[in-house]
Amino acid sequence: MTTVGVIGLGYVGLTLAVALAKKGLTVHGVDTSPAVLEALGQGRAHLFEPGVEGGLRAFLGERIHVAPALPAGGVDAAVICVSTPVAPDTHAPQLDNLRLAARHVAERSGPDTLVIVRSTVPVGATRSVVLPELVACWGRARLAFAPERTIQGQALRELEELPQVVGGVDAESREAASALFSRLARRVVPVATLETAELVKLVNNAHTDVIYSFGNEVALLAQRWGLDPLEVIRAANVEYPRPDLARPGFVGGGCLSKDPYILISAARGAGYTPWLVGQARALNERLPLEVAERLIALIRETRGSTEGARLCVLGWAYKGWPPTDDMRGAPIASMLPLLRAAGLSLRGHDFLVAADTLRGLGAEPVTPEAGFAGADAVLLTSNHPEYASLDLTRLLATLRRPAVLYDAWRVLDEDVVRSAGVRYAGIGYG
């Protein structure tokens, strides 16, 4: 097996394409976006992921080829990495991209091509959506499912270090997919069926969402008693031989903001409504609104009014560590309507999110120094490590008094903030 098609060149597909090329395979990347194809064709990654652009430039035109379609002669293996969004109103998974990708593979390749679904899908979708498209053209199919489980910011490393779970429509398909991924990763974990592998991805992400939601629940509880949630969590974890409590914080991104809904939808289709998964997702989605409401209340308490108050928002991507420019599921997105309704004037800074994106969201792009200067309040929504390295004493001196600093991730020095006469708060604290 020497040629691999990668259908969909977003975070999942592009990182996989570069990783496979590094292992000596020839990769044909396919995407429907002209802007994505133009950027990649010039050796520019359209997303931030450490090492990806360098790998793209190193292999472009030799081991990596990008085009709107697979080569006419087909490929040895085709990996489907298209997005599977959920409907904004019902949260039902939308599988049109998956179906069209399968159809494209069927039209451009043949029955000897190994097809691997990498997209996150409802349990049963590989068999019910992809398999019929292949069989309709070929009469038979070699089909497997191998979930992507990397974290943004460390994807290339984790593609090699994380075990690759592989399920197949039959033993031959599973073994062929396992052989391909064994060239990439140190360990392959074969499972009995397509559906087992599909469920692995969903429960991995839903479990992460649940863990984080409990840390957020602790913070909201602690706030009601005037306690410090970080002190509670630290004390609870000290040498206690049970799973650690998570720190409170925002939970977003392309996976955690939708995969629990895909799991819920699939479970309901099987006659079971999960008790826990939906509540955890609802709590994590509610948290940014809690923060926005609390921040607005603090500004009103300190200034008497929020109208015209200047707010500097530091961190617009959904997370700061590992760093990313991804805005999917970013907490600021759900905060903005409340902040605008309060009459706040917004300035914004992010180390990776483009200035034009901030302008499009109604904020004036600034440096951290310009953001602090004359601001009535600062909201830190990101745990990007460089924010903790800011010269806080100097920046605080430039705020307009009285001022509020809401440090959602508790990464700044609270004592320095308070000694500067600035009101300090965090999630469930202050």
C-alpha cells in the first residue's frame, strides 16, 4: 500500500496527510473549498497546527498532492475525514458530507481500495451511510473505521503516540486498516466491529466533557458559599487515590461541542436517552453565559453603569493550551450578545486568531498593552501561557479606575491585581 487519498483537509485530514507523507506514503488530499486548495497548493496551511505547514512544504508536489478530486486511477486506500456538523437547532448530526465523500471515493476508485472512515459519526453510520454507496458501485467493499483522537496543538505527535483504534466491516478490512495505521502509530487496537470503533470516539469525547463539567459544577457550588473552588479542588485531590477533580474552565472546540450531541442522537435512535451526557454539555455551554453575566454585574457595581464601558477581551480561540486559532465552540461567541446588549465597547487580543476575525466579531484588534490602556475591565478567557508572562504591574497601572479583571482560568497573580486596587474575579470566585 503506497498511495492514500485523504478526503477533507481540515484539522483531521491535513494533519493525517502530513503524518502519512512523513512515513513515506504518497498522499492525494481532496477538498471542496477553493480557498483551502489555493492555500495548500502554495504551501500555506489554512489552520494553525505546529509542524503541519513545514511538513506540507517539504512534501508538496512529491508525496503530497492536493486537488478537488482523487486521481482518476484511484488510490490504494481512501480515508474520509470530512466534517459531520450538528444542526444548530436540533443538534441532530448532518451526514451529507459523509455520504458525498463516500460517493466520490466509489466513483474514483475500485473495490480493491481500502476505505477508512476517520470522521466522527453516529454509531452505525459507517455501515448505513458509507457502505451502501460503495457497494452500489463496486458490489463489495473493504471498509473500516479508525477514529481520530488527537488534541489540537499536538496532533502530529499524538498521531504517532496514541493507539489507533480500528474496526472493520470484516476481518480482512480490519487487518488491512490496522496494517496501514501500524506504519504511523506505535500501537494499533483492533476491535470487533465498525460500531465498536465509532462508539470509542464518542465516549472518549463525552467522557472528557463530563469530567470538565464536574469541575465547573464545583466552581458554581463554591461561589454560592463564598469559597475558592481552586482551593476546594486542590485539597480534594491531594494524595487522594481516586480520579482527580478537574479545574473549572471553558469547554469548546470542534469535537467536545458537538460529539456529545452525536452520541445522544445515536443513543436515542437505539432507544436509550443518556442521563449524564446531555446535562454535562448543557452545563459547559451555560458557563460562558454565567461568566458574562457575572462580569457585567461586576462592572455595573464598580462603575454604576456598563453603557460605554471599555472591555478588553484577551483570548478568542476556544483554548489557549495547546495553542490554537480554532474558534469553534469558543466561549466568547456565546458571551458577545450579552456584552453588546450591556453597551460595552470591545477590544480584543489573541496570539493566533486573525485580526480580521476579531473585527468581524465587533472588537477592535489590539495588543495587550493597548487593550489594558484606559480599559474599565479586562476579561481573560484563554489559558495561553504567554498571558501569564505579561508585565501585569505595568499593565494594571494603565487601567481606568475603578476597574475589574475577570481571570477565567486563574492564571494571573491575584495578589498583584488586588494590590493595584483592581477588583479580581474568576469562575466561581471573587
